[in-house]
Amino acid sequence: MIALGNNGLQKKSEETEIELGKPLNVKSQEHWKDPSSEDINHTFDKDNNSDESSKTWLSSPKVQLALRVVMILVAVIALSLASFAPGMLPEEHITWIKDEFFTHTESINQYFGDHPKVKNVFLIFCSLWMDITMVTGMVVFVIYGKTWRLPIALIMFYLLRMIIQKLFLLRYPEGYLWSYPGFPSLVVPYGKTNDFFYSGHVGGACVMMLEFRSLANTQVQNRVFMRWMQIFAILTIILQVFLMIFLRGHYSIDMISGIIFGHYFHMIASDVSPGWDQAVCGIPGDGSESNFNMFIKRSGPSIVQKPRQSRYSNTFEKSESVNN
């Protein structure tokens, strides 16, 4: 009876210490074990072992320093040669805009000029692909959109394009064949317009392609459809490039710049839209990661935090099982 009373008093005193927040005694600490400590240690060991195995002779700090010095020297030498060596940069006097893509496709441009019906069919076909790409992207945004990333990207893209076209104009290229083909388009403007730099056809399709890619990474139910639309948008970009080159609707630099600007503004919109969605529209994030952060490699091991029980409740459960 005395022994049982002492055990009861001891158990009661341990419970009192736990309730008051006092440190657990050695015996109770033996019963408790952090379930996540082994997982975390195992993750650290695994990451450290993988880092050690992936190191090569290029990972040496001295080798990295030597490579940086060599790269700087090569850059300085290349810039010096370009500045002082004759013939490194083009020196011919150009009285007109020279586009090598136009030079190598002159026969195709001449063919479309001699066959206007074929030109119109080709123009209608490429414009139809552009209509499908742009309209589908807008409909998808209305139905499945969980972020304002797409309109933010398009507004920035076309706003800068409008500003540049008010400040910088190019002459019409030789063989300009862009005209109304006899069938209207929803998003493609026809007629003789001086809106060369940068291409809204190629850049707009690029924005849509990147939007379909982002939706394919976040939309589980419609992922296959988004992947197919991404491929369709890529084909639209290719068709627009050939169309503009053959009909002289844009210079080649306009289309290259259109892709660069379209991709850049999609990145900007991906970084800006989460704040706009939550602060202004009250929309939670769609789970997509910022494109600016996708190239940043985290410097620590990736540890998934598991939900933990209270250390005191865990101690009570194990103490009662031992006593029983």
C-alpha cells in the first residue's frame, strides 16, 4: 500500500510539474522522443551526402576564381578587338533598312505578289490561328482564371508597344503585301499601318503560350487541354513569323523583340499578379511560383515540416502505456 501510494504521489507530482511548465525529469524524457528529429537529421545527411558526391574539380574555389578571371580577360580582349581591329564590325554605308531574312525570301515574296489569291488564303489561314489562340486564352481566363496575370501581361505589353510606335517609326519595306484578304479577323488588324516595332502578333501569341504553360502547371483537371493549347500557341508563333517575313508585314527584329518583350512581361505579371490578386481582388494564390524565383537555387536542404503533437500530450500517452 505504501509503495502504491508513493507511485501515485510521484505520478501526481510529475503531472503537476508538466502543467506548471517545469522541465521534465530524466525518466519522462526517456519516454518522449521527437518524431521529426530523425527525419530532419536524415534529410540533412542525405543532402550533405548528395552535395559531396556532386562536387567535381570545377567546384574548387581556386578553379572558380581562375575561370572568372579568364572570362573577364576574354571579354576585354573581344571588346578591344571589336573597337580597334578593322573588319570586326560592319562599316558599309546603308541608305535603307537591310534585313537578311527579306533577302533570302525575296522569291517567295515575289510569288505572293504575283498570286494575290494564294496570298489572301495564306493570310486568312494564319490569322485564323491567331484568332483561335487569343480568343481561347481569353475564354480560359474568364472561366478558369484564378489570377489576373494574363490581363496584366497583355496591358503592359501593348501599352509599351503603343508608346514606342508613337516615338519610333520605320519605313515600309520593299515588297510590302499586307492588306485586307477579304475575310475579317477578330484580333488581327488589316490595312497599311506603320506599326512595325515590336510585333504584336508574335508577342501576343508568346504571352498566350506562356499563360497556357502556367495554367498547365496549376490546373489539374484541364492540364491536358492547356498543354495542347500551349503547343497550338507555339505553332501560331511559327506561322506568324513566316507570314510576316513572306508578306513583309514586319521586320525580323520586330518579331524577335516581340518574343523577348512578351516573355519579359509575362515574367513581370507573374511576379506582380499575386499581390494584386490578394490585395485588390481578394483572390488567393493559384499555387504558381514566381518566374523570377524559378532560377534561384535554395541554399539549404528542403525539409517538409510535419505537424507535431504537443510534447506534453505525447508524454502523458507514453507514460500511461508504461504504467499499464
